[in-house]
Amino acid sequence: WNGPLTGWKSYLNLDSATGQPIESLGPVVLGERLDSSLSESAYQAIVYTKGALVLNVLAQRIGEEGFHTVLRWLAEKASGRSLSTEDFIGVVANASKLDLKAFADAFVYGTGVPELEYSYRVSKPSPTAGANWRMAIDVARTAPFRFCYRVSERANGSLDVSRDVLAAQPAASPPTLAVPFEVTIPGPASALSAAKRSEEDDARPPKVGRGFILLEGERSSVEIKVPAEPGVLTLDPEQILLANFIDVTEIETNKFLLLRRGYQALVAEPAAAEARFREALAVEVPVAPNDADLEQQIDRATGQVIDVTANLELARLALDRGADGDAATWIASAKAALKKLTGVLRPGVETEIVLVESRLDLRRGDARGAARRLGKARNDGGLESGEGLLLIAIAAKQSGDDELAADAIEAARKRRAEVTDLGALLRTAP
């Protein structure tokens, strides 16, 4: 438990009225001005939760001991008077002898959560390299992406919903990050054969090595030394920094990472996206025995969700290129994968199937079928996304329900961060 930082990722990513995450409604420096009709919890989330993370980033950069010294010095100098944000940053920069401009631009005056992918390679001890094992760590900052939706007009005059994938603009000068890491060191028992290991050996927790690495610029390469054969490396294991760290070391066998590569390909190389989604499907879903523990159950359920999602992404790509028959096949595969999924993750992916299947209905001229399907999903409380609202508006308009179409159009307008163009729909709107 990390106090106010516990669960910060889900908190800052809560949906606002415009369809954008709460975190992006404004920078920390806005303070009380963050209170608005767009979100009832923006002030609490950004000033308190994000603010605590920002101070953590600063504390890690300066060093815990040095940061506490700076704060004590600051309290003495500012006793009896208030300090502006600029004064605070200037005092801390002077006391720490650090250039904090990039830090302030990114975390105090800016919005967005940095995203960093990392991988590592292990080298054995050698006569030339010494007695320690070595881990070579490569870290690259990546651009977070988001989906936007617009109404488009097909060659035959019918309306469709198109999706664009937008990547965030990278920072001109990325802030330097001091990142805690954790390395598991399994120990001698892990090297024994299964026949020789005892239950006591298997139950003994691995040793853990901890430290910090400094990341500068868009890419960083760092080497750390470990006294014994290392296991898994985790950056920011307790999630105390305002950043997302993604381990891509085993990308070729990881369904989630391959799905992620598919989405990234949609931004820069759409033609490669289909191959990445197919690769995600080719990786087997983890098997969980009847007496599976919670972690095994989560791994299996996540794999099943990814199978549904990858099939639907392939269906979307087929619709985009006009291959409606192929899209129907991928939708059927998504439904087959859904049958294996139970629990709390199921409703979310069911809604995604409704969206893609309704888009296919509209392309086939079945507006009433699409309206029924979408209306049921909306009544169930799972269809307030920009894509869903645009599909409802088109289906309602084409099936003669002008009141529902107007309601959906108005709701879509409010999600202005997610809906970029209503043009073709407005020309036929009531």
C-alpha cells in the first residue's frame, strides 16, 4: 500500500465528460481551477494524487536525503510567507544544483504520463568482466496513443464510423528520471533439478536486489552488476513515479505486448498491424489448473480477453479495407473466444463485439438490427463511448428514430476529445 499513490493509474485515467482521461484536463499548477463540470474529481485526482507523484519524481531525482534537506531549508527561508510555483521550483533548483526546467515543463505545467519500454540482457561472469553477473538495460520513451472517431461517407453514400489512432507529441526535452529497480535473485535452489528440490526449497522466496538507475533523453542504456545469477528485473516496482514502465524483454511470447505492438503499428505502419494482431492470437492462452491461484486465473482471463480483442481488431481492419466477409469471420472468432471467458472482464469485451458487429450491420444496410443491438447495450450502461454514440446516431437516423439520433449526436458532441468529426452525419441530422 502506497498511501495516496495506491491505484493512481486507474484514478488518473478515469473518463471525463469529454472522453479524455482526468489527468489530461489540466496541469497540477491550475489548482482549484480544475474544478469544472467536466469531472467532479479532477481537482482531487490531479492536485493530490498526481501532485504526490510529481513530488516523488523530484525526490527520487534529488535523492531522498537531499530532498528532505531541501524541504527543511525551504521551510526556513519561506517561513511566514507563501511561495509561488515558480519560486518553489527556483529555490529547489538552486538548492539541489539541478536544472529542473524539463521536469517543470513535463510534470508541473504539462499533462500526460510518460511511457517507457525497457528490455534487458544477462551476461555471465567472465575472466575479463569480473565475478559479477551483468544486466544490460535498454530503455526507450514511447508515445502514448489514443483513439478518435469520426463519421465518414462511403462511395455508395452510406455512413460509417472511422477510427484514427493519434500518438502524443513527444517532449522537446524529456526530463531526467531517477528510477528505482528491483532484481530477483532466485538462488541455488532454482538451479537444482526438480527431483532434487525439496518443498522447502520451492517455498523459499528469492532474494531481491534493489537500486536506482538514471534515465536521460529519449533512449538510455545502463548496465548493473549482480552478485549472483539474476531473474526478473522490474523498473519502479512499487509504482511511485508518474510514468508507465513496460517490460518488453519477452515480446515474442507475450500476448499483451504483441497486441500493444499492433496498436503501435496502427499509428506509424498500419500495414504491419494485422501481422502483429495475428501473432498475438498465435501465442497460447496460459493454462490454469482447477486449483489455480489468483495470479494464474488472472493470466488466463487476460489471455482470453486479448484473444477476443485481437480478433475484433482484425475485423476492424477488414471493415476498413471493405472486406466485410472477412470481418464477419473475425467477429465469429471473437464470439467463440468470448465463450471461454467468465467473470468481471466479460462485459467490457462484449460491448466491443457489439460495436464492431453493429458497424458491419450498418454497412450491410441493416440499420434496424444495429439500432436494436446498440440500444440494448446502451440500456445496460456500457455504451457511452464516442464510437458507440456515433454508431447509435447513424443507426437511429437510418431507421427513422430522429429523436434518438438527435440525443446521440448531442452526447457525441460533448465527447469532443474522442469525436473529431460529425460532418457527414450533421448534413443529414434532424
